[in-house]
Amino acid sequence: MSATRTYLTTEQLAERIHYDVCSIRNTLLDSYLIEGRHYIRPFGRRKLLFIWEAIEADWLSSTHDSIGMMVEYPEVANG
């Protein structure tokens, strides 16, 4: 039994995840989106095809809320 895969262009992925195309290429590519897992280069070409099921699975399994952020609040003068 073979798994169905949905291949998306960069523009289609941008529309689906509400990111700018440039952000996908410049920020997410090879940092969060890994070649061979999240995208392929068919026939060794420049064009990228993203594998939606792999992206969605990793997206849903990640726990972004667990990352702590330091926030500094300005002191409020009592008076």
C-alpha cells in the first residue's frame, strides 16, 4: 500500500501556510524544511516541490509553546 503525497509549489505552500514566498525560501528552507523529507528537487532542477503530508505532520507534532521567552516589562511608577 503506498501513501498518497500532495506535492505543492512554493507559491501553493505559501498560500496554504500563510507565509510569504520569500520567507519560505530565505528563512524556512533548510532550517525547518529539509530536502528529502519536506521537499524535493525533481530531476535535479531548481524547482522545488514540497511534500504537504510531511510538513503537516511535523507542524502538528511540534510544541512551539514549550519554548520560553524572556520578556522585560517596564517598571511602572507608583504614584
